[in-house]
Amino acid sequence: MRRDIFQAIADPTRRAIIALIAVQAMTPNAIAEHFDTSRQGVSKHLRILTECELVTQQQEGREIYYQLQVNKMKEIDKWLEQFRKIWEKRFDQLDTLLVKLKNKKP
């Protein structure tokens, strides 16, 4: 099944994994140490993140390291940009209103 990036970030555990490996590549065992779940549970999340192309695997000797694909995160930022513009406009309008109200006070 083809998954998209939003399915990857829909789960809080996967978001936490993304935050962990954003700092440095990690093995599944090292990742699993940060969660109250089995190694198999973490592997399932890693598989989904890999299918969504958010993480890649790199073999180093007998260990597999997972690392974040930062460029893939730009898809999320691009999607969020439309909402960011809406909220910035609304906050600007609120600022204008507050300045007007403040200037009205005697």
C-alpha cells in the first residue's frame, strides 16, 4: 500500500521517532529504548516511515541506521504554508484592531 507523508505524522509515536532521528541516525534498538513499546512495535512504525519516504535505512556492518530525509519534510511545510498565511493575516488584523482600541482610550 502506498502511504503519504501525512499518514506518517498522524501517529504521535512516529512524530517522536522523527524528532529523535532528526538529531542523529539511530538503530531500531536505540530508538526503541525511548518508548514503552516492543522493538517490533518500533519496527512497524519505522516501516511506515520508510514507506512514506521520510526515513531511509543505511547499513553499517551488522547494524541498520535510520535517518530522516529532511527534504521530504518540506512537503509538510509547503502544505502548512497556506494556513500560516491565513493565520498571519488574521493576527495582523487583530493587531490593527488592538492598536485602534488602545488609541481610543482617553
